[in-house]
Amino acid sequence: QVQLVESGGGLVQPGGSLRLSCAASGIRLASYTANWYRQAPGKERELVAAMFSAGIANYADSVKGRFTISRDNAKNTVYLQMNSLKPEDTAVYYCNAEHKRLRTSIWGQGTQVTVSS
């Protein structure tokens, strides 16, 4: 069964850190582009970070210097380390694995991140 399972969300104070995990099963994540998206209430889903199969990472301007995407191929897992969190980072965070040649896009169920004092 192909699935992505996120974990690591929660409530954190401004300035704090969280690490999100996305464990893949049924696919070899290293062959896919791994993306983290987020969606805040009343807003469109936005791409936060992406890691291409070659290991190159891209970030949204709003999170550059604060968030880091990484991948552990042995664990078939992608991570999002989030530091210096701000209230505006509050959203549901979704993991996505995309393979353009196979025309496949797989989504996780999402994990809530709330940044509040």
C-alpha cells in the first residue's frame, strides 16, 4: 500500500522549533520529489519546501533560513526542521511525493502546527 504518514506537529511558542516527519511506504522516496505544503485557515495551500531526487532543496521566501528539508533514504523518510517559528507559520502541513515521469502525486493526511503563546 502506497502511503505517506506525517508526524511531529503540535503547539509551540513563537521562536520555538518543531521537526515534522513524513514516512513513506510502498514507494522509494529517494526517486521522488518530496514536498512540504501548508494550508492555513481561509488560505490556499502553499509550497513550503521541496527536495528533488538529486538532493537539491528549494524553499518559499517566507521560510528561507528558518526551515530545512532533509531526507533519510535508509528510513524512507523526509523531514522538515522548523526553527524560529512565527504565529504566521500556523497551518496544517502536508507531505507530498511527486514523480513527474510516472505522473504520480501522493499526499499524506496532514499534521497541525500551531504557533502561539
